[in-house]
Amino acid sequence: MGIERIYFVYLLASRPFGTLYVGVTNDLIARSYDHRTGAIPGFTKKYGVHRLVWFEQHSSIETAMLREKRIKRWRREWKFNLIENTNRHWEDYYPRLLEAGWFAVRDSVGR
């Protein structure tokens, strides 16, 4: 039997109540690092969207992508509420994940 993967749907923000980005990946640390360093050309680099303010785990890429698509269709206020339900101060979770021992696998499926 193969290795079970965990997939993540995540929200990045430029600042509290600022520009938002919704994505999906199987390597949250590596993908966050890429966004933070500008390694990914496009929206997040252009608008400085690099604070990891929300994420959730999924056991399949299909459910993760479905959730990502649903969240992308939401109004901004709904996305703000989603973030604030677990991250009232819009803390950047990336440093905390590194401190907790998360590491990059470099096998990201994120877009």
C-alpha cells in the first residue's frame, strides 16, 4: 500500500482584511515558502500576499480541490469570517509551523 497523503486548502493574506489568495497543496510549508519568497510568479507575488492565515487538512486531492473551488466563490466577508473563527488576530502561521517541526517535502501539487 502507498503512502497516504494529506492535502491542504489554505488562505494567504497581504494584511488583515487585505488581499486574499486561496490555494491547495500537499506540502503546506514548501508552498508557503514559495509564496513568501516570490518564487511563484503571478498574483501572490504581485500583491504581496504571503501571510498564511488559515488552512485545513483533507485526505484526498478531490475533496481539497472541491473545498478550494467553493471558498473561491465565497464573498470576501465569508472568507474573513472563516479566518477570524480560528485566527482572530490574523497571525501568520508559517513561523509557528516551522517551530513545531513541520518541514518541506518539495513534492507540492499546489498551483
